[in-house]
Amino acid sequence: MTASSGFRRLGFVLLAVIAVATGVLTTAGYLISPDAVRTEVLDGIRSATGLDPILRGKATVSLFPKGSVSFADVVLGDADRPALTAERLTARLRFFPLLVGRVEIADVSLERPTIAVDIEAEGKSNWAALIDALARGMKPNATRAVAAFSEMRIDNGTIIFRNHVNKTIETLSDVDFSLAWPSISKSFGATGRFIWRNESVDASLTLADFPAALAGNRTGVKLRVAGAPMKAAFEGSISVRPTLKIEGTVAADAASLRSALVWTGQNPLPGGGFGRFAIKAQTNVVGGTIGLSGVNVELDGNSAEGVLTFATDGRQTLQGTLASDTLDLTPYVSTVRLLTTNQREWNSTRITPEGLSGIDFDLRLSAANVILSNAKLGRTAIGANLRGGHLAVTIGEAQAYGGVIKGSLALANFEAGIDLKSQMQFIDVDLEKCLGQLFGLHRLAGKGNITFNVEGTGESVLGVTRTLNGTAGLVGQNGALTGLNVEQLLRRLERRPLSGGGEFRTGSTPYDKITVGLKIAQGTVSVDDVKIEGSAVRLALAGTASIPERELDLKGTATLVSARQGASAFELPFIVQGSWDDPIMLPDPEALIRRSGAAAPLLNAVRERSARDAVRSAIERLTGNAPAAPAAPAAAAPAAEPPANGAAPAVQQ
């Protein structure tokens, strides 16, 4: 037998098989009633969903060349509140069972369906009948098995979640999903995409044991969600009896945590930062509490480890403890500006911390190093508590400015602005760096302690300064008043009281000790006790200062400590006025005139108009134009600068 004759016979056999199959299908099309097929398909859908289909459109049955049944305008569930409506439901039939007159569904597709999921009290859903039907049908001794179609497709659908307990509604649109129905194995899988809040999301879900999941028992689960705002994945196990319990590993990341939180419906966070974010942790969910252990979190380049707990029952609450090697807080305070751009006025921009009202938290943070704008802190421990829009920050200890910071800061949000309360202690800090960075004061150098207890309200930093009340104190040692040479001024005026101050606003005035006591009422500082003691100069100040205007109005006495044994100290009253960034210090002119022997009679003459001869004599001495005496044999000597003791110089006759 030749090869060609063999191929010829094989071809005849294949043609015969095809002809028989075509004949069987054609005959089946006449032997099987379309109404019976339609009824069988409806029974299969009822068995699979536990819901009665309501047909409001035309039904089409096709048995050749492909077996399928199509229903237009289908409703599942209550006609008033349907669980599912679809423009078209199409069931594709299996080929070989159809040859022997048996109807079996291969897969089901829903075109433009609207699926409503209603969550009632105690977690009950309008899809409870579907779950119960699936659970009953998958039991080994079930009298009627679930329809064994292997796939269900959703094309261009809409899913609406209604939580009647929390009164929230979420909508997923453009839903395209393929559900691998567990007709053969126990697993269940769903893969597809949808649009939520104007963002496209790819998602997949796998349940290792679908019958166990339907019964509420423990089963393995894998979940992947990926969208532009955020990506998340979970792998572990889940059970719902007797209560919801989830265990496994969760990982998530986002290009911007701020944007991701807004996308999920949270209030915008105040301040700056909250950009690049990633987290990985072991998850334990029991009821409405999510526990995260072995947390490794990254935010804005900062890395931290610890534990977190998130409670969703009632008001959302986050608790936890995190530790970091280096913590850069600069991004979060970058938008907080106490002063204007020119650094000479308080910021009048309205403070809007709305993001503090969406969640409560109680966090403990510790770091070996902390960076805060231009400040670098050492070992730091901070506690932050937010409840009902009231933020309380407690600094257990922070190594900063060469010393230690302790204290608390409370910030409450209300309609007209914020309410601020602060109690702080700065122990053995660098005064120039500390006062400069916190308050814009750059005139005091040295080491010392600062304490203040203040409170105020307002809609801006400027508004808060106008209502400040409290107390403040400073004790420093071995430092200097920079940009002000008081000793040089006093020595010049001691020698020549009327010579003018000259240029003394350079250099510095060293001190051994400085003591400052302040009382604050409605933004006005009462300077009751300010003493500066040095080896060459002593200063005492009193008066007032305006915090909102950043202005000084002080009077004081500067004392030049004489180095000569038994010599009296030179004292000079003075005033300090102007901006506290660049104040003007002026000696008391009356005191200088009194100290000048030549000018003292002039001051007395101003007060006693009868002393005109003394005035004329004083003017002549100051100008050096005194006329010669007529009987004198020689001209009078020119006037000389009076001695420092204030006595008038002798004049030769």
C-alpha cells in the first residue's frame, strides 16, 4: 500500500466523522426544544446565584453551530432593589453534552451589568442568598450541585457598594473582570480592571479553598491592587467565623502618600511632605482592628521600624511606636513660616489645619538624629497625640542647640483659627542659635536656660502673637551681646560726656551672667527683671516690648565697672527702642548734660529762666568765644574740656 493511498483513506475517515458530527448537531437542533434549553439555563443561573432571574427582554437560543442562550434586560433579585441588572446575559453551552441532549453551561458573560452590594446592620448583605446557595451546592452531600460553568465574565459593568451603617456609597465603573469559577478545582480566581474615583485600577484575587471561604472557614488568599495613586498586595489567610480574622504579609507603596490618602477619601494632610511612601509588615486583623508588626516603613526618604495598630470601629485611630536612625522633618515644616519672607514681620497667612480632623493617632517616635530645617538634633524622643482635631506633642527629650529640650505643645483647631498652648524648657543651649532659629533674635550669645509658658489664639501666627499670655525666663552665662559695644560707649562718654556716642554698634559686650524675667499679657511683654553682669559692664533694663510689632521700648542703666581701686562707677541711663532685630540704644541726654561742667548751668537755666548770666557764661565756655576782661594784662586762656567730676574749669583773668 502506498503512502498516498493511506492518506486518502484517512481523509475519507475524517470527512465521515465531520459529516456525522454535523448531522448529530443538526439533528440535536431539532430534537432539543429551545424552551427546554432556556429553562435549563435559567435553572442553572438560579442554582449558581441563589437569586431568581427576572426576564424583561427577549430570549435567544442558538444550538448550531455554537450552543448559546442569550437573555436581554435581565434582573436578579428583588425587582424594586435588584442585586444585579444587565443589558444582556449570555450563557455558552458545552459542546459534547449537547450532542446527547444534555444542557451544560460552559461560561456566562454579563454585558453592561450593574451590580449592587448593600451592607446592612451586622454585616448582612443582599448577596447572602448567593453565598448560601454556593455553600450548599459545594457540600459533598449536596442534593443539587452548583452549576458547573468554569468562567464568568463581566464586560463594561458598574459595581455599587452601599454601606447603610456608615451611610457611604462607592462606585466602580468600567468593570471588566474574568472570574474563574471553581467547577473543577476548589480554588477561585478573579482578574480584571475597573475605574474608581477617576483612576484605573488593575486587581486580582485568588482564594485557595472556595468552599471553605463560603463557609466562613480559614482559607489562603492572595490580593493584588495596582493603580497610579497606589499599589498594594496581601498574601495570607482569611476567615470570617466566628469573627473576621486575617493573617499574612501586606506591602504597599505610593508615589505620593498625600495623593493616595486623598484618593481613598481622607482629608488632605496639613503642612508639606508625605510624598514617596512604602510599607511592609506582618498583618493581623481581628474584627475592626488591624495590627501591624515588624513594620518597615519609608516616607520622604525616612526609614523606620516598629509596630502599628489601626482601629476602624467607630472613629479611625492609629497607634504605634516607631524608631529611626535619622529622621528628616524638614518636608513637614517646610510650609510652616513664622516670619514673612523679609524675616521682619510675623506671618499673617491664615492657618488651615483641616487635615487634623479626619483621624486620631497616638504615636511614639524616637530617632538617633533629627533634622529640622537648619537645625540638627541628636537623640530625640517625641510623643504625638491627635484626638478630635486637638494635637498634643510631648518632647520627652531632644538633644539640640548643644543642650536638651523638654516640654509640650498643644494645638487645637476651631472655626476662627487655632488655639496654642506651649510649655518648653531649653536647658544649657546655645542661646544665639536657639533664639535666632526660633524667634529671629540674633543679639545674644552664650550658653543658658530658657523657659516659657504661653498660650494664645488666632487665625494666623500674627493673630496668635496678639493674644499671647504667659511668662518667660532666661538665665545665661559666659556670653556676649553681639553687635553692641556698651563698654566702648561708656568709656567714651565718661571722658567726654558731650562728645557723642560715635560708632559703637559693632563688636560685642561680654557678660558673665544674664537674667531675664518676662510677663506676657495680650501680646505685650512686661520686662520687670533684666540684669546683665560682666567684668566691665553691668546693665539693668525695664519696660515693655510688643510681640506683634516686634518693637522694644525699654529704659535702663548701664554701669561701667571701674578697674581703679576706690574709684566710683560710671553710671549712664539709656533707652532702647525700635525693632528687636536691630534696636537703637540712646544714652539719656539729660544725664550727659549734667555730667558736663560746661553744660550743667545751661540745663539749670532752662529750668530757671532767671539765671541768664549763667546761661551766657556756659555758652561762651562751650564755644570758646568768651571776651577778654578790660583790666587784664593779657588775653584770657581758651576754655578747656571740664574734668570728669563735673566741676567747671578755671578761667584765667
